[in-house]
Amino acid sequence: MADTVKVTFVDAEDDSKKRSTTVERGKTLLDAGHAAGIEIEATCGARGRCRTCRIKVLSGEVPPPTIQDTVQLGHEEVRENFRLACQTKIIADTRVVALPPKAESGHQILSSDTSVADDARMTLDCGVAKHVTKATTPTDEHHQTSDWEETLRVLPEDVSQDGSLEVLRKVPSAIRTDGGQITVTTFNNKIIDVEAGDTSEHIYGMAFDIGTTSIVGSLINLTTGENLADVGGVNPQAVYGGDLMSRIAYAQFDEKKLATLRVRALNAINNFVKDACKQSGVAAEHIYKIVIVGNTCMHHIILGVDVTYVGLAPYAPVIRDSLAVPARDLPLKAAINAQVCLLPIVAGFVGADTMACVLATRIYDSDEIRTLVDIGTNGEVVMGSKDGLMVCSAPAGPALEGAQIRHGMRGALGAIEKVYIDDDVTCDIIGATPAIGICGSGLIDACAKLATAEVMEPSGRLRRKKREELPEKLQERLVDTSDGCHFVLVEEEDSGRDEPIVITQADIRQVQLAKSAIFSGIVMLQHVMKISDDDLQEVMMCGGFGNYINIESAVKIRLIPNLPLEKITYSGNAALMGAQMALLSETERDRAYDLSLKMEHVALATRPEFQDIFVDAMTFLGPDTHVGNSQSEENEMVAAGGAD
């Protein structure tokens, strides 16, 4: 019996288009798809916990369904030869069609819409300097000198004498062109480039926030602080898992898979650099500094550092220091002259993106107690003031980004982003097109409105008793199936796919787990620091996702505490803003390192009271609970029997 089998992938819309590959018997169809160059997503990390890798076997021996196949796809689809590619091992030559979720386009990518250079507290000291001077070439063979020595002789004394091989290669041509006039570029007094002529007006840099879901960046003039171009898109690593632990699991103990993730991220950054240069007319060789922030997993992957032990207790990073490495060492080929700077890591999964948020919000300089919450697949919570900061990681998972949700998707065209419920349901759709799914902000809104309308109990269970008390149209939208109860948000005839858009009981449970992680992180820090809700003066919601959330809905589902709404603010893409600050100012980059050493990390799982807090946080506010009470007002209402 041959040890290899042939797998043919047929295009879902044109069966004349085919792509075949040969793989080892026993490999999964997901492995075969990736080998064939087909982008089959597995947002759950190939653990059979979502439907994104759904395929249909057209011919060949059909493997028996796994439990995960049946749970995710249902008995009917399994009978029709639908399978999860991540769970289906290949036992014979097979023809299949990949049936991923409806293609997403027009993703909402939040860049920084303010110039950090406008902050009067900012010092523009990017560390990059250009020295325009004139060097002479050796004129006598008895003169014991060299091109490099003559170059160094005309530079300030504090410039390092060391030069990289790449710089040395540029010197002979540079000093023999344009009458010997040269521009020597330094970063923190280390020579990083030598050019002929005067290029002193061209000093640029880029800041990148590499998130689990998306990558955003800005091209900035390092002399003036002007933002010249914004770029961004979906993180291409997403096909290997929608959350950090999925990607860590993918790459654990496997250097080749780590390299796959790294190459995908670096290729994306290279393309974004080229895009930004095209938008602005800037030459890529004049980008001299790049600051990258991201969580610990993204930080290590970019560096090509093993993430295996980040995913195992005690979740220790390989390095926490602030780093600066030549772009060619990564390699980041689109900006070959740049120094790539990575902000420090605090501990565990509290990474460089959190330090960037701390810089941007200046929470470290606050007279009053404040909290910043970076909501994403891996949420972080920072709480404190100038008297000290505590921080924790709140692993929300990918549900709030639309992953592992029956009709979940990212914030893109066709995504339900707002939900309204009275006697019936209406939805706002991104792009005003027929709905093809629901994104995170829509999920939060849907859960909040279902709780308010009493379609869902405070426990999170879709209503089963006394449904006749609901408006007739809401009753009709509650559907019991063999796979459990679900609520129809958009009927099939109004949707952009061949089925209604629903929120299932399982979806609600995923939202509960995600929102409870964030809420518990906030409450746990309050508990450790002995801070009441009344003492908490502001909750700053950071990140691309956090800025699209309806605050009232976030409070209603208990994603964040029930504070007066004026205390809850949006802080934009604080991670990108912090990266921009570190790009423009070495003072700010040094500050990030100093702060990272002083911040106290709270490991939630090691706190005995955390489990009780987490379980309590699973509930939703009842229909009669007023959103925006102070804690003291809410306590009075609970005592009077006015809250659920």
C-alpha cells in the first residue's frame, strides 16, 4: 500500500479549477490544503472547535466523522459528507471542495488618527541623525590610511568607530561621488548608512502594532513628526489559529512551523512598508527606524524566537528587554537600512503592546486611579496612578473577534455591527450590504439587547419558558434545533448567504467566557489594590476592537464594570500611538523600559479568589438594572430588590 495519497481541491464556484497535491497518508485535509497553497483557515488552531475549515468530500473514501465534526457541523451535514479539514485524516485519494465562511473584505482597521508630535510633553529625539560632511580619499600610497578612516575623521567624536559590513561596502562609491560630499546617518551614534551628496532632509521611520487579528502601521517624518501614510490589514497568520494559544500550539517544538508564522508576518510588514512608501513618495532606503509593538507571542515570532515555553506554565518570555536590531537581521528587506526597535515585555502575555498603551495614555503620570483595558484575543488590564501600576493578562480568546462563533466574522463588509430589539429585530450592517455574519461589536450588542428584551436570561440561557410573553416576532426568532436553541438575527431571504444569520446558545457561552475574562481582570486588580468602583476615575478602552463597542452594551453584558458612563472613554489605537511615541522619541522608548521594570504583574490563575470572580462575571445584568449607576447606587438598588 502506497504511503502517499493524492488530494484534489476543487474550486467551490468553478469546478473546472482544481489544485492537487500529494501528502503522506494520515495527514489531515487541512495539512493537504496548506501544502497545495490553499488558504483554509482554522481559527481554533485545528482543535475542531469552529467551522472555518469546513470542507465537503466529493469522491474517494470518506473517513468516519469525529465527535468534533458532528458537534460543529450537525448530523445532517455529516451525512452529506461535510467534514472539518483539521479533523479529517486522509486514507485514500480524495477530491474535496473547501467551503470556508463567506469571503470577508473591507476590514475595519483602526489606525491612529492623532499626531503624537502635537503633545507638548513629547521630546522629538528619535535617535536618528544625519551628518553632512566632506571626506577626502587617500592620495598617496605611502599615506597609511583608508576610506573608512577618512570618513570617521570628519565625523563628531562621539560617533562609534564600528561599521557594519553593509555600511563599509557603501563607502568607496559614496566618497568618490559628488566631490566627496557625503551624508552619514547614525542611530544613537552608531553609523547605519553612508550616502553620496546631501540627503539630510530625508529621515523617516515606521511604527507597527502587530496584533493577533490585524497589523496596522504608520510612516512618519522623524524630523517634524508628520504622519505621511497609514497602512494595515488582517494578520496573515490567522489561518493557523485565531488566538495566541492556537498559534503557539501550532509552532510548539517545530522550528519549521515557527518559521512559517514568522515569514507570514515579515512578508506582511514588508508589503506594508512598500505600500506606505508608494502612498507618500518616500524612498524605502530613507526609513531608518522602525518600532514594532505586539503581544509576547507576536514579539517572539517576529524575532524568530521559540514560543514553546511561552505557552507552558509559568509562561515565561525568552527576553523582556527593550531591543534594537538591524532590519537585515530579521530580515526586513523592504527597509534594509532601518534599525528595528521592540518595546519591552512586562511578564507572561503582557507584552510590548501593553507598554505602548501605557506610554500613550500616560496612566503612569495620573494623580487619580485609572484603568486601561486593551480588549482583544488577549486582553490586558493596567490599573493605577503615578504611585504605581499593576497589570494582568486576561485571555479573552477569539470569540470577540468573531472566531468560534457560528456566523462570526471580523469587522468587514457584511458584518452585523449593531443590533436593535423591541417588538422585532433590526441590524446595522457594515457597508449597508446583506449580512453575511456578525462581528465582535455586533455580538456584544446582540447579547445586551437580548438580555434587555428578556429573550435571554441573566444566566446567559436563551429563554425556554413562557415564550408566549414575548412579542410574537421575537417568539418566531427563537428556534429549537437538534443542535440546541438559537435566535435568528437576519432571516435567510435577507442575508447574503444561503441561510439565516443566527446567534446560538453555544455562541453566547463563548461570549460569556470572553467577557468574563476581561471583567474578572479588572475586578481582580481592584481587589488586589483595594480600589472601589467609586475610587476608579476612568476606564480607558484601547485597541481597534474596543473603539467599535457600544459602551452601554459592554456594561450590560458585564464586559466592564457598571460605572457612570462618563467614566468610560475611548483611547483609540493606543498601542500604535505608543509605538509612534517611541519612534519619535528615545526618551519615551527609555521610559517604557523603566516602567516595565516597576509595573507589578498579577497572575490571575494563581489567585484563589479568581475562580469565584470569574464565575460571577459570567452573568449578564438583568432587564431592570440601570446601566451607568455608580457602585454605591447599584448596591442600594440591589438591597431594595430592584436589580436581578
